[in-house]
Amino acid sequence: MSDLTTPPLLEIRDLHVRFAVRNGQVHAVRGLDLTVHRGEVAAVVGESGSGKSASMLATLGLLDINASASGSVRFDGTELLGAPPPVLRSIRGGRIGMIFQDPMTSLNPVLDIRRQIAEAVITHRQVSPRQAESKAVELLEMVSFPDAVRRARSYPHELSGGMRQRVMIAMALANDPDILIADEPTTALDVTVQAQILDLLRSLRQSRELAIVLITHDLGVVAGLADTVNVMYAGRIAESGPVVDIFHRPQHPYTIGLLASLPRLDRPDRELTPIGGVPPRLYEEPEGCSFAPRCRYAVEACHEVEPPLERVEASMVACSVLPMRSRTAEGSL
Amino acid sequence: MPFLLLGIVTIAFCISRLIPADPLASIVGVRQMANPTIVAAARQKWGLNGSILEQYWVFLKNLVRGDLGISFRTRKPVTHDLLDRLPATLELAVGALVVGGVGGVALGAYAASKKDKMADHLSRGFSLLGSSLPVFWIGLVFLFVLYARLGWFPGPGRLPPRTKPPGHVTGFYTIDSLLDGNFTLFRQCLWRLVLPCFVLGWAYMGQLSRLVRAAMLDEINSDYVRTARAKGLAERLVMRRHVLRNAWLPTLTILGFSFAQLLTASVLTETIFQWNGIGSYAVQSANTLDFPGINGVSLFAGLAFLLANLATDVLYAVADPKIRLA
């Protein structure tokens, strides 16, 4: 668990991301707060379009040209939003590494992997190309890439998905970053390979005191790796807190819905309950709570006022109905 | 490949023979056409007697031995004529390829990196001009303005007037003048290449830069470009090392093809700039119904395209690791 007395490593406050589209704009991230401490694994969970990836890309200044971000992203005392490009570049790949969802397309198809990893080294350190190349092979060994010395000159198309994701991780960790942002690192992989990659992340995290921001829609991945969970819905945090509390005492109807739609090995007889409806499109600001149209607990007030994020026990919850109920009628869920 | 060449020469042979005009008129002169003895003798001498099939058979037999026949017009073997003129055309085509290739890639890459900004519009306009203005018009305007009016560039021709060509070693005036140690002449020859190469290369530059721009914009939103940025790479390096390198692949396919086009489409440029190359040879041969000359040029053009395609395939295999190892 993280040490809460030291200042956070990454602190995102009131982050907004807007995408300009043909008929106006999409307000994809609507005031996100997220805190990551040194050595902590913070999961960001939500369905597609909930703003998980957009907020992380905004953190590193990697948003597409039609997107704009506002708010505050502080990394170890430095404000990253609106920071000059050289500052951002030294942090990207230097102190913050990032890996992406699809290792099939995230590697350059015409460069061999040694070169692509060495490039990450050379960009941030004063080393000769030869040193960078041997460092690249070391990094491959670190991520348990089999036969790293001989296969370092492979091209991406010669590798399996899992191997490519290892290459991505090696690349992201080339300069010993403080944080690894992993955007759906296992989504495109087979289940067995998923487990291997998660094992790798777990062991790297322990051996290097690496903080990880784990973006995923897979609660199974979260349970295995994360310390804290941030559930995002329609561009905001619906609920955040320690992983144990989120899984065992979810307070927000959306979190409860997510968990109810998850199959469980220990309770095979349980019916899976999907959440009805679809998330809002965010072309226009939702009125009231953005989850209210799909929420079975919603009352009239939910459609009018957007609930603020408030502390409930160990978690922060943005719901004005359920936490109240659980406070009055203990453990009714 | 031999079958393709056979097809090319056959079609060229048929088309030239199907023209309803008699090349004898240009061989013996219109006035002599009334004299049956002379006409019959000339027909015999130039192998125009016998049926078309017989002529075709003789033509093929000679072709296999590398003999393209004697030109009706120059009275020299066509192979000799072509080899004599090849260096001039190659000089022009290589120059145009450099102008068009380097200029096109640079312009396309620049436009892509400045997408939808003023610089992008300007460079696209420049490309569009190059690929839409007819070569004969640009050539004449350039000669008129830059040579006749302003005197910034030399006039047409491979050599300054009343200058002796350098000693014949390769036939390339630029290389031969260097071999002679004559640097003044080398500079003059090079300087004279600038206008025709630009005129010929501009169209090509326009075509290529639009292709490079489109290919780069295709690649720019790829995941691996985002990865490169996430590594902390400077935007310039992202463009050059990642985007351009991948945008090369579709570009390469037209690069070789275009070189063949430059070799064979220099007809207008050579005519305007009085360039004694294969293009102007083609025009002269066609004007005088010089069958061996026409067939020779057709064969040359066919060969140029085939070799360019082969070179493209080889280059592609070098540039694309997926092909190299497949």
C-alpha cells in the first residue's frame, strides 16, 4: 500500500478534455480527479468512451490535434498541462512510460525491435548507439523475452501479440520511469497471455517500485493488480477507493452494476445482470447525474442535480441516493 | 519478360506498318517515286519487299541477334543511334528524377507536417501547378522569361553554342567533361541541365508530393506514431524516422514507374530544349516513317518500363521487412 503522507506523484485535478467534432464538441472528460502515489497501482475502470484513455493521453500531451485539455495535471511538482514541448518530451518516455492497447499496431512495422527500444534509450540519455543497443537487449531480458540476444533484431510481424506487448513494456521502461501508464495492456491478447503480461507487470512493479496507472474495462485485471480503483462513467469519476472496498462494498449503482455483470468462478449459479441502456453521448452536457437514465435507484432529484464526489467510508462516491441508504439500512445490498 | 518484349515489338511493328503511307517517299525522295527502277531497288535494299509476314519474320530474326536494322533516315544502325543518344536522355531523366524525387518527397513531407496551414496550401498549389501545366507550355515560358528576357539561365542545347563536346568516353557530357578535367565545361553542362530537368521534373514532383503527403497523413494517426511520441521523440524525428519511413512504401511503387516515364516521356522537353536524346529521335523517326527507328524506340521504352518495375520490386524488398523475409 502507498504511503499517504508523502505528496502524490501524479495528481490530476478537474481535468476536462473536449474533442472538436463536425457538429460542435464532445466533452469526453468532465472534471476528472485522480491521485497516484509512488509505487501504487491505480486502476481506471470504465466502458468504452468513458474518457479513460483520453485523460491519460491528455496527461502526456498526446491528444490528437482536434482535442483540448484544461484543468491541472501535476507530476512530481511539475504542471504538465500547457507545459512547453521540451519539458513534456523529457517526461514522456523518461519519467512516465506508456504502453497501449494494441501491440500489433503500436510498433513500427519497418524497424526492428532492438532499434525501436534503443531509440527510447538514446532519446533520454547520452549513450552511444552501441550502448543503447546492448541496453535494449538487457531490457528485453528484463521483460522475459525468450532468446533475447538472438531475436533482438526481429521485426514486429515476426512476433506474437504477447511478445510484442513485452517489447512495448521494455520500451516504456527503458529509462526507469516512476510511472507506467498502461492503456488496456491485455485487451488485445489471449487469456493465457494476458495472465503472463499481468504477472510481468506485477513483478516489475515489485522489483522497481513502479507506480502503474492501469486503464482497463476488465475488472478481473483490476482485482489481480490494483491497489486503488477509479470507476469512470461519462467522463467523471463515479466512485474511487481501495480495491477491497470497491469490490466488497461498492457504493455507486454503476459500480454495483459492473460487478453484477461479471462472471464469478466461486459463484457459478449466479445470474449475470447486464446494465440496461447505453452511456450518454456527451455531445451535450447531461442534465443531473449522467447515470440516472440507466439507474434503477434513481429518484427525481437525480435527473436535476449532478451529485458531487463525496467521501463514504474509505471511498469517494458521486451518488446522492445509495450511500445514504447504505448508511441508514446497514448492508442491505 | 521476353514475352512482354515480344508483344511490345510486335505491336509497334504492326502499328508502324499499318500507317497508310509509304516510307519510300522519305527514303528516295518524292521526285524519284515516279521512277520504278529506283523504287524497286530501294524497296529491295531496305527490306521493304515481300509480304508483311515475311518482313516481320526477318525483323524478328535480326532482333534476336541484337540487330534492330538500319535507320532509313540516319543510314546508321538503330542500336548505334540509340546508344549514341541514350546518355543525353539519361542525363535529363536522372536530373529530373533528382528534382522530382527529392523535391517531391521533401515538399510532400513538409505539407503533411503543416497540414491545413498556409504552407500546406502553398506547397499543394505548387504541386498542382506542376502536374497540371503542360510541359511544352512551361518549357517555352521558362525559356522566354528566364533565358530570353532575364538571361538567368542558359538557352536550349546540351552545350554552349560553338563549343566542342568533351572527349567521348561515356557520352554523358557532365562525366566526360570531368574526365577531361575541364571544370568550366562541366559547370556549363550542369547549368544547362537545370531548366530542362526542372521542367521535366516539376510534373513528377507534383505527382509525387501529393502521394507522399497523402501517404504520410495516412500514417500520422497510426498507433506506432503515438508510441514514438510517447517515447519522448522530437516531432521532427517522429516524422522522419517513423512516418516518412512507412510512407515510403506506397511511394516507392510509383518511383520506379515514374523513372521509366521520365525516360520515355521526355519527347516534348527534348524537342523544346533541343536535346539530342531518344525523345527527339522518336519524333524524327515518326516524322520520316523510319520503321527501324520507331521499332527501336518502342523496344527501348518497353525495356525501360520492365527494368524500372524490376528495380522497384527489388527496392521494395529492401524497404519492407515483411517482404524481405517472406
